[in-house]
Amino acid sequence: MLKNIVFVLSILYTFLLLLLCLISLNNLPKVSISYADKIFHLIAYIIFTLLWFFSFFLRFKVKIYRSITISVLFATLFGIFIEVLQGSLTSTRSFDYYDVLANTTGVIIAAIMLKVLTKKYQKI
């Protein structure tokens, strides 16, 4: 049951992230927090990586470290793909290297979290 819920959440989150990254956000109120956009990217890709890790591990029965590797590669490539789409498909969004950096930093943070948690899990 949990494996199906996590997988559905992963799919829905992926489509939500895709949608949010490709629609125009010009009408939203401006946030006065410095680098709020980059913080959003970082958090979004931590969640993205964690969800896909649990999907690979629970739903598809991929071993722990291989699930980490696959989710990290998938999240990193997805983040780059989204930025390329923003630069080529939209007129209101553009490719941003700093967004790619924020996305990748989120992926790396998630990978570190998973490495630490799985080491503790294996000791139990």
C-alpha cells in the first residue's frame, strides 16, 4: 500500500513541478526574501529526489544504494531538462544556470540525507 502511495505521489509531484516550471509566474506577488526562487528550487529537488528514492526502493524493489544513485541521476537530469524546456518552449521563462545549481544542490543534500539515514537503517 505504502509503495503505491509513494509512487503516485512521485508521479504527481513530477507533473506539478513540470507545470510550475513551465507556466508564467509573472502575476504572482513578489517575495522580499533574497534568493527565494533558489531556495524554492533547492527544497523542491530535495523532495523530488526523496520521493523518487522511495519509489525505486519500495515500489520497484531496487537495492538501497542503487535507488540513491538512480534517484540522484534522474533528479539531476530532470532539473536540467526543465531548464532547457524553459529556455526553448516558453517566452516568459528562461534557462538559468543558477537554477540548475540550486536544483543540483538540493539533489546532493537529499543524497547525503539518504546516505546517513540508510547507514543508520542498516545498523538496526
